[in-house]
Amino acid sequence: MFKKINIIKTVCFAVFVISNFLIPQKAFGMSVDVHVPEKYTDVKAGERLYFEVEIKYPENTTRQDLRLEYDILENNQLIATSKVLKAIETQASFMDYIVIPESAKHGLHEITINVSDYSTLSVAASSSFQVTEKDSEIKMYFYIIVGFIVILGAILVWQINRLRKIL
């Protein structure tokens, strides 16, 4: 009786070891890269940040929907997010964008992309970019008005000097 129990225990242990350690489990070999082109590394608040996403998923043999979530981080605080759905086979490369909020402060920011499917797959990638100070329209109008005042003042001084010479 004890021999049968020992044999059953040994067989169960062998099956457990074979099924968990010797038979390969399903592994995900997806890689995700995000790249902000040099032209877009400096953006102003309120503008679009364009970036390139490259997804490689070699063991995926059929077209599969993947959820992509774009997050903009400012000092590790989430300030903007966007979610899209893309159909991917073995690989994909595409350009996308997200709008930088008007409230974004100037300085170094990070874009993080999380790629997931409808089960356990989840892969993330990130890249950094600079938010530069936004030139205010009020400043631009101020400089235009000051320029006109200087030009009108110069014309007025010239006319006064001309009238003095005549009189």
C-alpha cells in the first residue's frame, strides 16, 4: 500500500517537473521602441508632439489588435494621455502625435508608450523631449506697437527739424 502511494507521488512529482520546467511555456518576444525625431525634440505648449513607434512581434502569425496608450509625463506627473487601437502582425512602424497641454511647463518631459493586448501582454517604451517657452501673442503685438511708435516718433522728429530749417 505504501509502495503504491510512493509510486503515485513520484509519478505526480515527475509530471509536475516535466510540465513546468522542461516543456517551454509561452513567452512574449515583443519589442517596442519610441523615437522623437530631432525636428520635434523642442515643442511649445499647445503644439503637437510627433513621434515614431516601432513594434516588433515576431511570433505573432495573425493580425492582432493592440492597445497603445501614450502618456506625457512632467516631473513624473501625468499631464496628457491618449489611447489608440492598432492592428499588428509581425511588425509595424508608424508616426503618431499627441497634443502637449497649454498648461505644460517648459523643461524636460517624457513620453511613455504602453502596448497591451486583451490578455497578459504588456510592454512599455519611453523617450524624452523639451517643452520650450511659448511666445505669447501679447508680446508679439507689444513689439509691433512699440515698433510703430518708434517709427512715428522718428518721422515726427524729422518733420519738426525740417520745419525749423524752413522757418
